Amino acid sequence: MDKDNTFRSSSFFMEVGDVLHVLIGDVDNDTLSLYLVNSSDLVEYAYSLRECDIVITTTKIGQVSLYLKGAGYVSVEWGDGDVSADYLHADDYVRFLHTYTAGGTITIKNSSHITDIGVAGNNVTSIIIPTEIVAITTCDLEVNDLTTFDYNVGWTVMHDLLLSDNSLTEASVNSILVNADTSGITSGTIDLELNAAPTGAGLVAKANLIAKGVTVFTA
């Protein structure tokens, strides 16, 4: 404990069979990690101690496919009482499926460790990604119904932002390009084709990004 009686960090060890469970909490970094250790490998599952949820709205009638990469455990609340949960992996997507009769709101709980998100072609009308989530490298939202999208200047490792064939406004396209330029990324792809064309500051930011090494597609 700190002098203000605030819990900062702690560890817990428990051996079950031939597997050692090590639970480490670090409130300063808002994380809770579970290490499963046996004689041949070490597996870490990371959990967030802070509410950090990605919220997606869709109008799709039928099956929605959601693809996620990262590290740790997430649960997906589909907004109609159904919940899916799984452990994410850094090297392969985990797919979550759900069938809607009239669309709904998807809430991805414990999202702080997500690195890649794919929800293309699912009639998505909005997506809210908290600013605390800064490890995003891929965001695939092609062929949806978005009119706006907020690019976080903290996404310094973003590599593929795929937003083609939406309904993004001129103001939103300009904002995405300016924020991406500000973030300092120097590689990857930003695809904004089949949306409104950039103007003014957006065109300047597009040129800057291309000069840095980013491939940029716009209308």
C-alpha cells in the first residue's frame, strides 16, 4: 500500500497439478495479468481493471462477423442478452458471430489490449473506440454505413486503416487525415476511397502522409 492507503500492486501464487498460476495486479497500469506456467511454456492472459469498451452499432439483419486480435480475455455483449467470450491471440484472429433480426449494439468489454479489429460489410453505422486504446494496428471497417470516424492521435502504431465504401463526410475524411498525420505514422495504408473527397487541410495531411511513406487512397 501507498501512504494514502491505495492498493498499487500484488502477486498471488497457486500451484494446480503441474501448472503454476501467478496472478499479478498493477493498478498504476490498470492491468491484471494471469500467468500460467508449466514445464514447457508460459502463457499470459491480460485483463483491464478499467472500463474500456468498444461500442459498435449495426443495422444488419442477419449474421454479423467480428474479428479481433490482441492479448487477453474479452467478452462481446450483443445487446439482446447474448454474450460471447474468448481469449485473443496476437498472431491470429478470433471470430465472433451473431445473428440479428433488427440490428443492435455490440459492446466489446475489456478492450484495452485489442490490436486488430475487423467488422467489414456489416452495416455498421457507428463505432466508438476509447482513447485509452492506443495499441490498434489494424482497423477494417470497409463496406459499412459510417458517416463519421474518430482517428485517435495516440494511434502511433496504426498500420492499416480500411474505411473504403462508407458514407464518410468531407469533414470526417479531413479529420481522419489530419489526425493520422499528427500521430506520426510513417508506414501502412489508409483507404478512404468511395467516401467524400478531402479538401483543404485534409489534402495537405494526405500529401504529408504519402511523403512519410504511408499509402493513402481517397476519392
